[in-house]
Amino acid sequence: MLVPGLNCTGTLFAPQIRAFAGKRTVVVAENRLDDTLEGMAQRLLAAAPERFALGGLSMGGYVALAVMRLAPERVTRLALLDTTARPDTEEASANRRRLIALAEQGRFEEVHPVLWQRLVARERLSDKALEGEVRGMMVDTGAQAFVRQQRAIMARPDARPGLTRIAVPTLVLVGQEDEITPPVTAEEMAGAIPASSLVVVPGCGHLSTMERPDAVNAALAAWLQRS
């Protein structure tokens, strides 16, 4: 079960689906219909098999941590990609409220250029093909779902107290140049989760699965083999 981030769809994990679909049943969770992380987590649990490996990127990581609070016994292993266990800062929430206002005013197309500047490594900002895929995910998500997701993200709890209770093999992966959830937050999670491994991907920003798919796929393959 893979959980996309804010304004993202299954395209976020297209390289991983291609790499693992022949060996694993890969399902992308629906995260556009609920305005709370718990709602997203409950929807995921209702659609998932009894036991499953779980991975999420950014907001998808917040959902994954919500699943671990609700039904940890159903998760066989956990991958937290470019995410954080920390709650939203007031500055981040204020920025989210500004973007929500744009979406609610019918100016959703103005959201992409604001987000794009922080989504990928500096060297990828001029990558028009990658930007086109990211913009396409935004269009597919839509303004209303974007607002619901932002409200869910702003209300997320501090998940750090529960990290020490995660008892399954856990991959914590982050792009070295991730400006949204930087390596320090990944190091914090990896330091608290007992059965964790930390992977920092060089030359990579927040959208690691799309920016550096080979490195992410290698890390995921090793994670899936861990006992």
C-alpha cells in the first residue's frame, strides 16, 4: 500500500509500480476524499488486505503514521519517505491557509508555481518533463481535494511520542536537498524507531520517488527483503 503526498496521485509512485508490480501487488491509497488523516487512514484500512507493507511520501507519511496508531498489527513493514513526525509549524500553517484561499477563490492554477519551487532539488527546477508530471497530478487532484488535504495536514498531531512503539522494519528515506521535510527530520525519526534504517538520497529534493527512482527503488527492494 503506497500513499501519495499533497496534490499527488499514483503518478508519484509510477517508477516503483513499474519496478515491483511483477513481484508484488501494489495498491495506491485514495487520499482525496477525506479532510482528516484519520479518515484517510480508515479508508486505507478498509481497502487493504489483512496484512500489508505500507509506504507513504510526505502527507502519505502522515497517513502511514496514522495507520500505525490505529492498526499497527496489520502492518508488516513501514516506509516513511520525505516526511516528518513533527506537527505543522504556525508559519507552515499560515502558508497553507494562503494556498487554500487561492484554491477557494478559483485561482488553483496559481498554487503550482508556489509549491514547485520547493518540491524538487534546485537542479531539477528547469526539468519541464518532471514539472509537467507534477502539474498533471495537481490537476487530477483538483482544488476541493487540495483544500481537504491541506486541512488534514494542518491538524496533524505530533507523532514523535509514538515512534518508539513502531516495531516493524522501517525505512526512513529523504532527499538530501529536501527543503520541506529536510534530512534532520528523517534523522529524528530514524533515531526514535527501533528497527529503522536511514537512507539519504544525494541530488534529490522532496519528490524522491520521481526525482531519483533508481535510488528509491533500491532502498525499497532492500526494505522489502528485511526480516
